[in-house]
Amino acid sequence: MKRIFIALKVQPEESRLEMISAFRSGLEHDVIKWTNPENIHVTLAFLGDTDEETIKDISSMLHNSCKGSGQFDLIIRGCGVFRNMDDPRIIWTGIEPSENLTYLNGLIMNGLKGLNIKMENRPFNPHLTIGRIKHLSEKESLRSLLNKFQKTVIQIVHVNEVILYESILLQSGPVYKAIDKINLM
């Protein structure tokens, strides 16, 4: 069994690294597990523990469904928190609505349904997690940072492949290992 997910890799650029640095220094006295910028991705489907045979079927489905669907750009803009400002848990950067991303996600979800893989029934909410809040004493500092970057275009990402990842949980944090890469052209 491997813990797997399907995602788009988002290579960090200077503007995103600067934004993350601003959050880290502005919230340095709080307990936040910051995401390694090299691990940041857009999750399209989290599948969890999956046996080898099913992984092969998923890989095949991804090639059949996604290959040729076309490259596109995503605009990473703004930021926010999950839960709410009274009890923030996740700090994220947003992704502007994209017909291409929605279409690609639909192809993958339909393919997974065709394989009888049960998925959570919640709306697709693409975002990039930059930190998980364990303890926050500086809510005003967080609010100020969110306001500062709320409407800022942080990065434009060229998407040309979907990646099937294995997530290996280590004491030092997760390691994401590509199992398969599907070219969208």
C-alpha cells in the first residue's frame, strides 16, 4: 500500500518565496508548520492508502483521460485561512478560477469514478497550503499579512503535466515521490 494523491507541481518563483518569507518573519513567534516551498502543489485528488494494482489502474486512467487535454496557465493570487480568523488552521494562497483547471479536475474525477474509487463529496477548492497553524498568538499580525497580499498576483504557473505522487510521511515532514507524470499535450 502506498499513500497517494494526484496533483499539479508548482515550482516556487521569487515572488512566492518573498511572500512566504514575509509570513514566516511576521509570524515568527507563533507555532506554524511551514510547507517546504519545493513541496507546494495543487491537489486534484487525494486517494490515501492504495494497493499497487489500483495504482496501476489509476496511472493508466490518467494517461487515457488527461493526455492531450492541453497546457494552460494558473494565476496564484491572494491568500486566506481555512476555518476562520477566530480559529485559523491553514494559511493558503488562492488560485484564480480557471476553466482549464476545472475541466482537468472533472476528467480526473470521472476517471476515478469509472474505477469505482470513492472520493470525498466536496467542491473542488484549488489552493496552495503554505502553513499549518498549531498555535497563533498574533492574530493581528496574521490579519495584516492577509490584507497585504489579499489581491496580489503572486505567481503565474504554466501547467503542462499531472503527477501521481506517493506521500511518504517522515518525522521531518512529508516527502513527495512522483510515481508517474502525465504530459497534457
